[in-house]
Amino acid sequence: MLDAGTVRFRTEKPFGTVLGGLKTEMQRYGTVLRADEADPDRLPPTCGPCDLFLDASTPFRIRYIAATVEDAGPAGETPDGEPVRWYAVTFKEGNRNPLLRTLPALAAALCIAAGLPPAAASLPRILTVPAGLALAAACLYALLSPSRKAERTVARLKDAVRQGK
């Protein structure tokens, strides 16, 4: 899992309310576990300590997001005398392809590279081999590239935190 960014914000809400609000927002994207609910053996080794762990996996993509909420100190008072505090939320994001996605992608790339499509049989090999290799590379890149959905999810979570939802 890699660092996906940190959001700093201030609010008069207590730590527990901030953590609960973040958990509610994260539940829109998948299963959310608190640190005491998560089995340490189930978490990725690079996750490290976290307050909330989001599992937004599907059979074709494994997606994880970890969030740590930290109290960053006082930020003043409201006009009513309520204390306002700074908080920081740090996100880590990780995703990978399971075998259900990897094996068919490799099989398709091997078939394309080997020139198995029947239409390629009538063309000279000097054209079909480089074209097959380029098509196989493009197929592998498209099927096995990192998830953009996980990046968008982290961006949406950061925006929700900034807006105080």
C-alpha cells in the first residue's frame, strides 16, 4: 500500500465524531473495519497501523484503502466558546489483480502474440508478428494496469473530509 495523501481540516466536533463521520463516508464504497475489528493477518503487510480499513474489492480487482485520523492540536474557539481542533486524515491506497483477472489476460496476450487469430493466417509473418506483439502488449497494459477507480475513491474521500461531511 502506498501513501495516497493527507487532508488537514478544523472542526469543533470531537475525535470520535470525526472518526464516525469518516467511517460513514467510507462505507459508501465497500466494507469498512475499525482497527479493533480488523484481523491483522487479513490486512496487507504494508498497511501499518490504521483507524479504518476499507475493502472495496471485486472478483476482478482487489482494492484497499486505509485511513488514520490524528488530532493535530487546537485551532481556537467558536464564537460560543466551543474549542475548535485541527485534525489530519492520512490515506493509504493499494490495489492488485487477482488470478481471475491475470490468467485470462496472459492467455489472451499469448494467443495474440502467437498469431492464432485465423484472419492473420493469410498475411505475411513479417507483418503479423510485430502487430501481434504490439497488440499483446496493449492488451496486457489495458487489463493489468493499476485501478483508476481506487484513485478516484481516495479523491472523493479527501473532498468529503475537506467539506466536513
